[in-house]
Amino acid sequence: MNNIWITTWYTIREALARKVFLFFLGLSALAIIVSAVVINVLSDTSIISGLNQKASDMILEAIAAQLQIMIVAPLTSLCILLSIFSSSSFIPVMLEKGNIDLLLSKPISRTQLLTGKFLGVLLVVMINISFLVLGVLFVISLRFSFFDFTFLSIIFTVTFTFAVLYSLIVLFGVITQGSVLGMMSAYFIFLVFSPVLYFGKVEFEKIIKTGFLKSVIEILYYIVPKTFELMGNVTMNLALGEGNLDYQPILTSLAFMFASFGYAIFIFNKKDF
């Protein structure tokens, strides 16, 4: 376990040295400042004029909750896109001749080495997301006197979504010792394949009750990670404190992550360097 944490710490240092992660921190800081300025301009009287205290409090709380989502949702998606780009080369760089020889000469197993790399990248992404979410929560809380700590669940759902995609990046990184295939696969799933499968499954269930095409779509739907739903329905329901949470996207995506990362460890342990 100590070897894993040491590798994790060195991965965090390596990640922070990359300008993309710092760029997102700066972008988050700018978004928080702009949000604070814009929100401060809003007038309570124009929103709740003529309403009693209880009704006005409920409306302001609803507005505060929606503002939090409107600010954070696009920026967390951008965070995942930037994180995929900046983290895709970690494994290929580690596997370069000289680097891998030095690492394998240390008293650390290959499983511990890959796990430490994986956890290090996830922690850096979580730090970035936490800074953004906590900043927005602080701004909204000061402006509306509305403290909704369920909003912090976004930190974990977004980090989990990235973890699922990063497991695939790690797998392709180990197989190809390059970054392009893993990065493009993660982008394709996040931006295209997951949304298309979700809407395709919904639409085909309305039109077709049986058939080969429906079966193919359903099989792909349950195999491919549900990043569209994780960043959409799951995140929104948790952030807004709604109870109708669908665990299927979480569990199937978790299974995909364990399968991808487990297979990456298996291949990594079999490779000759």
C-alpha cells in the first residue's frame, strides 16, 4: 500500500507540472469571479416582489440551486475534456525505454505501479473539480444565504465519470504504448457514442419491440459506459437532492471501469520490457 501512495504522490507532482491542469484551475477561478459579479447584480426585489416570506425563500432557494447547476455543468464537462487530453500520455511516457526500466528496478510491483498512476491522475482531477464546485457553492451561499451541501455530490459523480474513461485510456496506453487511441476512444464515448446509444435505446424502445437491431443497441448500451447519463440525470438528481436515482448507469459503468483497468493490469504484468 505504501508503494501505491508513493507512486500516487509522484504522479500528482507530474500532473501539476503540466500546464493544462493549471489552465483549468485558472479557468475555474475566472468562472467563479464572473459568477460572483453577475449574481451580485441580481435584485431580490424584482424576483420576489409581492410574495410572502415563505414563498420568497422557496423561490430564491430554487433559483440558487439552478444557478449552481447552470454554472458548473458546462465547466465540469470542459474539465473532463481537458483532463482526457492532458492525462492520456501518462502511461505511454511511463512505458518509454529508460523510464520503465528504472521504475521496474524499484521494489514495487507492476500492479502497484499502475494503480498508483491511476489514483494520482484521479486525485488531481478531483482537486480541480473540487475547487470549481466549492467556489461556486461559496458564491451562491453568500449571495442567497442558501447552503445546499448535496451540491458537493457533483465532485464525486464527475470524478467517477472521468475515472471510467481514464480506465480505457490506461488500457489502450498499456496495449499500444501510445496516447492517441486511448484519447480518441474516450472522446468518442463521451461526446458521441454514449449520447447516441442513450437516445437510440429510448427511441427504439418506443418503435420496435423485438428485432436484431434493438438487441444490438441494448447490448452495446449496457456494455459502453454511461457517461452521458452520469453527467446528466445522475449528477442532476444528486445535486438537486432528488430521490429518484437510477443506479443502473453507475453500476454498469463501474463494472466497465474494473474490467478495463483489470485487463490493463493483466497485460502490463505480462509485457516484457
